[in-house]
Amino acid sequence: MNTLESLSQAVLSGRRKDAAALTNQALEEGIAPKEIVDKALVPAMGEVGEKFKRNEIFVPEMLVAARAMKEAMGILEPKLVAAGIKPEYTAVIGTVQGDLHDIGKNLVAVMWKGANFNVIDLGTNVPPQAFVDAIKEHKPQLVGLSALLTTTMPAMVETTRAIRSSGLPPVKIIVGGAPITQQFADEIGADGYAPDAGSAVDRARELVGAA
Ligand code: B1M
């Protein structure tokens, strides 16, 4: 197994220290930081998403894999920035107003980062106007709204409405969270829905035209 394959395996199985050591080893071998991201980290997180979708792994395994990826990215990010390499797509994500649940939203954010999106995470209890302001500032291709409470589903409607009527250039909206369905997404005029963090990567890539 070469270094990139070993790094992929380390991320997949959540071995944080190995992920850091193998990232440094790959750099020492002269492998470009972008190649490490594209050939080891992104495929590893892609596989994590697939396994999660198939219920072969669960939230804890996903979190340790994400932590290992973060460790590797911590080493690579300064080098990517220095080389002027930025992710091609930007996504803004947040849990809608009134809702404090963030575990699922954080998983989606980390999977999007793993798919090499620049992710602006607005946190929880995010008012519609804060999404609009973030779109103005960061010019994302994609906005992700998460809600875990049936009582905060209307905030998703408000937020979608605020974004659509803001006069800003069109942006794709993807929604998710335990009470959200494809039917609800269609009703509120969202562009996409994903039932889990793995599918959220597939939908995101489709919506920005990267799939
Ligand atoms: Co709350 N809570 N909670 N809670 N909580 C639920 C959601 C609930 C179902 C529990 C229950 O009653 N059985 C219930 C909602 C009922 C309803 O609305 N029908 C509930 C309630 C009522 C409440 C409070 C009102 C309780 C109270 O105070 N009386 C209160 C509300 C606070 C508020 O938000 N204003 C509350 C508070 C809390 C805690 C703070 C204690 C804590 C949250 C901690 C945190 O998030 N930092 C909490 C928790 C942990 C839960 C449960 C137990 C777990 C939620 C979770 O993290 N799941 C939950 C019951 C349950 O689900 N068993 C419950 C794991 C997570 C990985 O899944 O978030 O679904 P999930 O995310 C998935 C997908 O949904 C999807 O991908 C993720 C990964 O696969 N997804 C997206 C999520 N966002 C997405 C976005 C996308 C795409 C996919 O695109 C952008």
C-alpha cells in the first residue's frame, strides 16, 4: 500500500495520529498538498459517506473519521493557502432560527469539507437575515438549512423565502434534518433534500454541477 492509500485507510478508520504522520510522510515524499487532498482525503470521506448511507458505520465512526481528516487538513491547509489553491465551491450552512440541534448539521458540514467545499458554518438558531447576509458576503453556490424540530420547519420556509426574495444572484438551497422530507423540500421551493450526511455530499455535488 502506498502512502496515499495508507492515509486514506487511516482517515477511514479514524486513526488521527496516523493520519497526521502519513500526511507529513506524503509531503516528505514530494506529493503536492492538493494531490493528497484529492487522492487520499476526499476519497476517504466519500467512502465514509457511502458506508454511513448503507448503515455500515454510525455517527461515532463518522465523527472519528472526520477528526482524522481535520488533523490532516490542519497540516495541508496552510500549504494550500500559500499555493493559492482554494476549494472550487463554497457552501453556507446553518441550523434555522429557533433550533439548537447541531450534531447532524456538523456532520453535513464536515462531509462537505471532506468533499473539498469551502464551508461557512453559521451555527445554530440562525435568523433568515443572517443567511442572506452570509450569502452576500461569501457568495456561495450552495446554502444548507438544517432543522430537527417540527416547530422550526416554518423557519426553513421563512429562510428560503428570505433568500429567494433578497435580490441576490440565485443560489442552490438544500434542506435536511430528521423531520424534513423530499415532499417538504419541494413544497418550500428548495432545490434539494438529503436524508443523511453521505447523501448530502451527493446532492451538493449535483446541485453545484460537480457530479
Ligand atoms: Co432534541 N429533540 N430537543 N435535543 N433531540 C429531538 C430532535 C426529538 C425528536 C426528541 C424526542 O422528543 N423524541 C424532539 C423533536 C420532536 C419534534 O419536533 N417532533 C426534540 C425536542 C422536543 C427538543 C427540545 C424541545 C426539548 C425540550 O427542551 N423540551 C429541545 C429544543 C431545543 C431547541 O432546539 N430550541 C431539545 C434540545 C436538545 C439538546 C440540546 C438536549 C440536544 C441537542 C444537542 C446538539 O445538537 N448539540 C438534543 C438532542 C441530542 C436530540 C436527539 C436525542 C438527537 C438529535 C441528533 O443529534 N441526532 C433527538 C432525538 C433523536 O433523534 N433520537 C432530539 C443525531 C444526528 C446525527 O441526526 O440531526 O437527524 P440528525 O442529522 C442527520 C440527518 O437528519 C441529516 O444528516 C444527519 C446525519 O445523517 N441532516 C441533514 C441533518 N441536517 C441536515 C442538513 C442537510 C442534509 C441532511 O442539508 C443542509
